[in-house]
Amino acid sequence: MTPVADSVYDPLHHTATEIFTGALAACNIESAFDRRLRFDGNLLHRLLPDGSGPETINLAGYKRIFVIAFGKAAGPMVDVLLSRMKRRKGLRGIYCSKYPPAQRNWRFRYFEGGHPLPNEDSFAAARAALTLLKKARKDTLVFFLISGGGSAMFDLPLDPDLTLEDTIGLHRALLNSGAPINEMNTLRKHFSAVKGGRLALAAEEATQISLLVPDVPLRSLDALSSGPTSPDHSTVDDARAIITKYNLADKLPPAVRAFFERTDLPESPGNKSTRPILFSKTNRRGATQSRDITKATSLAAESPVFRNAIYEVLLSSHDLIENARSLAQQAGYFVAVDNSCDDWDYADAARYLLERFHSMRAVHPRFCLISVGEVTVTIDRTPGAGGRNQQFALACALDLAAHPGRMLSVLSAGSDGIDGNTQNAGAIADPTTVDRARAFGFDPEKSLRNFDACPLFTALGDSVVTGPTGLNIRDLRLLIADKS
């Protein structure tokens, strides 16, 4: 019987796994929080990036403190904030994540939002947050704790006639489109009552602090959870162009397609168009829709709502890169970093990184190529079990099969511990993966075509399994060569 793993490659698999898990473990929200924010009694000191000194906020000046937390890192972010902030008077919060906390605080309302598709709690959490923010005045401080996954976990259509089923249909069409995250979230911003800056607008008078753990490029922070507290510079016309670009019109629910075809479709806050930013209409039940904000004018990006807000990145993919680089160097590898294939199709990204990998390992026998970011997968049929990381790893396995006997390995895994519709974070491939898979009765090319890589890697014992990590700072790819 063919062994589950070729023991020759066990050390290389172990090294790749250790670099990934070690880099992830070093991305600690608690230590990242303390590097940027310090509480001293009623004083909050924000350590400025330029080293010019702390910016201080006196919490005693606020009658109420609201905390709105959503995304995959909501749990550790809330835990750290509450452990550091001793004041509790006037504190109320909304917590929404796929993962319920181990302990609950009576000052919070808790919701288990859906991911990668929204659910009833996604809507309920958004409604609860808008209701709470109605109470925000000048004497209110609002902490928005935002992390990846919030686009699905925390959502509510701008048009109250649109249903959860309509919203799920939009999210599913976007996930299967192959569009990069920025373009997917452009549509989500214009569809939602809590994205594209509208959540910030709901607390217009309050002092706002957004603490971010992004799963998007740092240059595109307004795409994190579809930018609920950031000004949106995309337009309705941009959203419609994306629908055309990816042939989405026939894949959207009819009500969603009609929504994007409306001539009075409002712009998002921050866009300088003269279009209204929110609907003001009567719904099918004859009642005027209830909105927290019913302004009929556009909100420019330089508005105090955004200009006076504080945005602080706690952790990002940059931290993941630097941690992985340090660990690979400590293991004796020559290291190069290449993130240029971010948001590329998985097959194109695999070809590009492998070409560079093979070229550089010819010069550096012990070599590690690190790449952080997300690849895209366009799904044109009912998928099997898998995700973008396992799809990428299987594509690499087909290439590595042409290099028998070489000590080569590719790991691709998500920092959140979840890849696609599976419970695996990703997978590891080496030159024996394809032959071992065939010995187990798998057709690797067919598995790739059917987006069904998970059963193959699971059977081989080459899945990367971490469980939910409480983080979401993009995917890590490691291409490692050792001396043969």
C-alpha cells in the first residue's frame, strides 16, 4: 500500500508548516494593541506612527462608549479592549462573528453572522448596531473593531424590500465570479445600508475610532469588510461596470439586478457626486422606511465624519510577511518576497511564482519564496470541497511532478484557518503529490477542474489544519527548496 506521505519529504513539510504556524502565532492582537494604544486610567494614549508622541483622548469627557465589533477577529479584539479599558459606565456593544466568544459580557449583544454567505444574524447584528448608534451624540465615543469576513457576517440591504435570499444570491455570485476583493466590495458598498461609510454616518456626531485587522492590501483599507467606516470613492457607475465585466447580470437575483439598474440608485458617503446617499421611499407595505440617516445630499470625503475619525491598523499581512521571513532566515534559507500576484487568478499566480522559484533556487539551493495575498478562483460549475489555497497547491503539485527527486515543497494556507467551504487552512504539495494521489485513486487534473482539491490532500495527509485562528490577515504561500 502506498504510504500516506513520502518520509523523504516529511522534514520539508514540517519546515513549511512550522514557518506558517510560527508566523501566524507571532501575529498577536494583544501585543499589537499595546504597541499602538495605551490606557492610563481615563486617558487613552494613541502612539503616533511617526514617533512624534502620543495623541491623548480623555474618556471622562464622554457620557457613553459604544463598541461595534464584527469580523473573524472580533473575539480577541473585544477581549483585549475590555481588558485594557477599565471604565464601564455607559459602555454598550454589539459583537458579530462566526465564532461565539468563550465568555459573554452583559453589556454586549452577541450575534453569529454567516460566512462566506450572510445569515439572519448578519442582518440582526447590522440592525442592532444602527439602533445603538441612533443614541450617539457629541458626548459619545464609538470604537469600531473591524476585521476580515465582515462583508458577509454584518450586512443589511440599503433597500428594505430586498431579502436575505436576495443578499445571499449577490454574495454567492460575487464569490464565484473570480473578481478581486476590491471589485466585489465595490458592489457590496453600494448595496448595503452599513457599508461604504454608512455605518460611520450613523454616528455622525460621535468621536470615532476604527481599529482594523485587514484582510485586504494596506493600500485598499476601504475594502476591509466593504469599508463600513471609510469614505467610499467608488461610484454607482463603477459598480455597474463590474457587473458587466464579470457577466453578473444573469447570475444575480432579479430583485438585486433591478436594484443596480435603478436610475435613483444612491452613491455611498464620501463620493462627491450629487446623487443622494440614501433612499427615501415607501416600501411595499405602505410605510416609510426607517433609516438612521435620511439626508438627501452627498457627503464629501473631507466631511468631519471621516476627517476627524481615527483609523488604526493593529495587524496586517505585512506582519505575517516579516514573521515568515524571520523564521525562514533562522532556518537557514535565502529568502525572497514577491506579492505581485495578489488578486491574480490562481493558475496565473502559480505559473508566475513557480517560474521565479525555479529560477532562483538554481542560484540559491536552500531557498524560500514568500508570497502574501489572495488569489482568485472563477467557479463555472458546482464546486466540490476546496478553496483558493488548496486549488493553488494542487496546481503547483502538477508542476512539481516534473521535478522528481528534488527537495521542493509548496504550502498555501489562509491565516484565518479556513479555506473555502472546508475546515482546512490550506495544503502542502511536493514532487510526489500527483503520483501518491493517483495511487489512492484520485485524478488530480479532474480534482482541479472540479474545484475539489480537499479530499485529495486530506487522503494524502497533506492538509494544513489549524482550526479558527481568530485572525484574518490574508493568505501565506511558501515555496521552499532544500538541497537534494
